[in-house]
Amino acid sequence: MAEESNSKVGKEEDKKHQDNIVTTQHTITIGGRQIGYTATTGTMVLKEESEQGGEAKNENEGEKPKAELFFIAYTLDRDESISDRQHRKTRPVTFSFNGGPGSSSVWLHLGLLGPRRVEMGDVDNLLPPPYDLVDNEFSLLDITDLVFIDPVTTGYSRAVEGENPKQFHNFEKDIASVGDFIRLYTTRYNRWASPKFLIGESYGTTRSAGLSGYLQERHGMYLNGIMLISSILNFQTARFTPGNDLPYILFLPTYTATAWYHNRLENGLQQDLRATLDEVEEFALGEYTLALMKGDALPRDEYDRIVEKLSRYTGLSQEYVKQTNLRINIFRFTKELQRDQRRTTGRIDSRFTGMDRDAAGETWEYDPSMAAIIGPYTAIFNDYARTELGFHSDLPYEILSNRVHPWGYETHQNQYINVAETLRKAMTINPHLKVIIANGYYDLATPYFATIYTFNHMDLDESLRGNYSLAFYEAGHMMYVHMPSFEKLKADLANFIQGALSR
């Protein structure tokens, strides 16, 4: 009787936790070419395999539902002149996600990669609600199939009833759950023979580097390429904590770019952004680094010289620089730069400005660049999912959720996360793995100079250093909201994929 009862429970659980997937057909014109594609939208049940072993007594035994992951996949309709196998073998598939932690995949989906995009305008020309959804003339769908993944507790992804969602809200389990979904999708949709790519933004780049190792070591899945948008792999480069001078050095060029954009530099530095950044980068790695290393032993004449140059390169007063002890925290910078105009400066995209209740203090009330995009993307996705993709859910679509915090880093106590080492090992084991890193000059969340530093300190064998490349844009963290950068980014990513596939 117990065996029969267990079987019934298993079947009831199986009915409760089933995939919920819809497919729709569409067309779009990209680069003058009309293509047909299929959109597959829904949730897939992620199960945990039992470690008890032995022969299963029923079809449900040995697999425990853990979470329902929401995804949207866009796949090019096959040309009837080629076989299904040839199509799968030559057509790449790219798995995409954003960061946070706590972000859905909506930003890369409806901002950069997908066949439809949000039309919201840009800095100084933001459009009012209601917002429009338009065909994305720079979609990457002409080059690769696309699969957008929402990690647990983001988007419509949820832990199943009875499972604590907090188990997924840590560094290792996040990578494992997303990696296991990628394996499951690859198996279900017969994509093991396809070239495979990852693309992540912000913390999604941390996840991408982590997945490069997890997919290889756990599932034997070798990737062709990884695209990192606004990258952070070594968290020491971005943690403004006492005793860690690295961020002050690596954020400096982005402070300069931001001051340049807002016309806060002296005339000689306002002429050519790239020439100015070359000068500042040299100072940051030279005089400034040596000065910070000396600490309180820095001679007075050197101290005065560093104060003068920091003021010159940041647009901040010498008196304020002195008050910071030569160490300008990001949130102090974003509050101080335009304080005389009672304006704050954006973090995600420092081209944007905001207005606090008052001009005092050292932190702003909100990030004006983040505020500019939350509304358009939220409204458009909720409408798009139901009306065009045919997926219905009464759950709130968690665009950028605070429900995942505090994030767990149990395996990294008393140390900084550095998945650059994971990526180095993956590139060493699979020397065909290529990487491109896209950087915005006005990104104060993941500064471009910190990325350069990270890759210069990977200890990647010289024979493999040509496997990665860096690209730069006069935009912020989400450089695709700036249309000239968006067009360039599409070309760079398309060339990267095609290059990674060449033999």
C-alpha cells in the first residue's frame, strides 16, 4: 500500500509541476532580409536527480521538481533546401541573461538582441508613457538563435511549492541552476550539435564566466564563444572598502569621461575624449597608483601634485579631493560632480542626471539612469508577453527584484569573487573558446578600465591572448540605449560570432 501511495503522490506532483510552453510564428526584416522565426515562450520544470540510486519503481521516482524557469527562445525557421541536421549543425544558439543579482533577462532581450525592442528615446530625449514596441533592426536573430533565461525569482521563474527560493540566491547555485537549464534546453530541443554561445550583461558576465567552467566540467558542454556586456569578473576592482585602493585607480578614467560629457573639465581636456582618457589612464597606473601605495608616507609635494591632477581629471575642486584623502568613492562622485547645479549623476549611465530633494549629503536618492529605463521596459514586456507571445500569467514579472537579497557568497568568505580564473581555465581547456567584452565609457557600475585590468591580470597563456577582444562605446552600462553605439555593437557582435565559427 505504501508503494502504491508513493506512486500516486509522484503522479500528483508531476501533474502539478509541468512545463507550460506556447509557440508563435513571426517574421522580421533585418539588414534588408526578411526572415521567419518561431518564438517559444514559457516555463520549464527544473528537477533534481536523486542520488539514492537503484531501480526506480515509477516514472516519477528519482527526480524532484525544484524550480520552474521562464524562458523565451527565438529560432530561425529552417530553409527547406537543407536538412534539419545540417540546419542545427550550422545554426548557432546563444543563451542570454542579465545581472543584478535579481535581474530578469528583459534588458538584453528587449534592448539589444531580440527581434522586437523598446523605443524609449535617450538622454535628454526620453519619450513619455505609453511606450512603443518596434521591430529591432539590429537584432542578432539573423546571426544566431536566441534563448533568454530568467534565473529563479526573476521574471516569471519561481522555486516550486515547498522549496525555499533562497537556495537559488547564491553564487554557486545560481550558476548551477542556469547551467542545468541550458543543458536541459539543449537536450530537449536537439541543439547539442549546434555552435553554442553565451551573452551576459553586468552580473550576467560573472554568471557567464562561471558557466564557462560549470558547463565544461559538469555537462561536458564546450562553448564557441562568450559575449560580455559591461563586465565584472573580479569584484575587488569594484568594492570601495578600506584597505582596497584598486577601485579608486580603476574608476578614475570613467570619472574623467563623465566629467568630459558634462563639460566639467578644463578646455584642453575637453577637445578629444580618447586623447584625454589616454592621459588619465597613464596617470592612474603610474603616479596615482604609486601615491596610494605610499599611504600616509606620501611626501607633501607629491600629495599636492596628486590633488591638483585628480581635481583636473575629475572636475571636482581641490578642496573636495583633499577631503576624500585622494580616494573618491563612486557615490560621492555622482553627488558632487554637478552639486553646484543641484543635479546628481547617473551610475548605470553617467550621461543621465537627476534631482534630489536637496543638494546636500554624499549619496543620491535614486539612480537617474536606472529610473529612465525601468518604466518603459516593464510596461512593454508585460504587454508583449501576452499579446504577441501568447503567454499568460498573473504572477508579477520581476524585472529587477529585491526579493533575492541578501545574495549568498558562502564559498567566498573573506575573499573577493574572481571568476576571471574560471574563464582562464575554461579557455585553456577549450582553446577554441573566444570572448568579446563590450564596454561603455560612461558606465560607473562596471568601469571599462577595471575590465582592462582584469583581463591584463588573467595570466592567460600568450598563445590564447588573441582569443579575446575589447570594444568601447560612447555610452553607458546599457550602451544599446544610445543608437550609434547600438548599431556599432550589433556589427561587433555579429563579426565576433562569425569569426568564432571560422575554422
